[in-house]
Amino acid sequence: MNVTVIFGSDSGATRDVAARIAKRIGGRLLDVQEARTDDYEGCDLLILGSPTYGVGELQTDWDLYVDQLEAADLASRKVALFGTGDQMTYPDSFVDAMGILYDKVVARGGEVIGFTETSGYDFSASTALRGDLFVGLALDEDTQSHLTNARIDAWLEQLR
């Protein structure tokens, strides 16, 4: 399976998670600053990752380069999402960026896979929820980094 992992990151936490995901699934890793429209279209599985900034916003690089995603034809393309956030400091906007990416992918015709359970998290609101599930893999590198590897492994098993 041809996999591309595209991420945005300022502090490096999301970059580290993206690298772990790409290595475990044998995918190509790209910073959103380097990604072009063809990179979103030229794979069997597209994985997108972003931290949530401020009160529920996309990471700065995603915000600047989201036009590449918005120009992509994702019709019938499988897309998986992951987001990093801090559920203790920002419980009202935990992994909101993942919800923003979800809406953009669906608008381009993408089929989002890899929804995950909310159990084990302590937050009050998230735009990354559809029903009782996150639209992808939610990670908290600030307070639950000890759970990240197991969560990645379980999620990748689901995607396969």
C-alpha cells in the first residue's frame, strides 16, 4: 500500500508522531510546507496530522498551505487523520484541528477512515467529534505521551 503522511508542526511533537506513524506503516513523510497537490492525490492512503493551536485553530503551516489540500481531488481516496492537543489546558478545543481537516477532506470527496473511541481522554468539547467518536487518532503528548505508541499501533492496525 502506497501511504503518504503529511503533517504540520511547530514544536516538533506532531512531527515526531508523524515520523513514528510513517515508519510503522512504511509511508512517505512530508511537512505540509513541502506538500503539493499531487502529494495529496498520489497515494492509496493519505494520512494528515496537525496540532491544535490557540483555541481550536489549525497549526500555522497548515493554515498557510491548506490551499494545496483544498485543490486536491480526493474523490474515493481513503484519508486518515491524527491530531495532537492538550486536553488539560484546552479541554474545550481538544484536537479541534483534526475536525477542521476532516471537514476539508470530506468537502474534497475524501473517505475518512480510522475513527477512534473517546474513552481514556478527559476533555469537555471537540470539533473532532462525530457522534461519540473522534474523526481520527487523538493524541495528548503533554499529559498522556506514555499512551501514544500503543494508540498509534492500535490505530494503524485498524487502518490496515
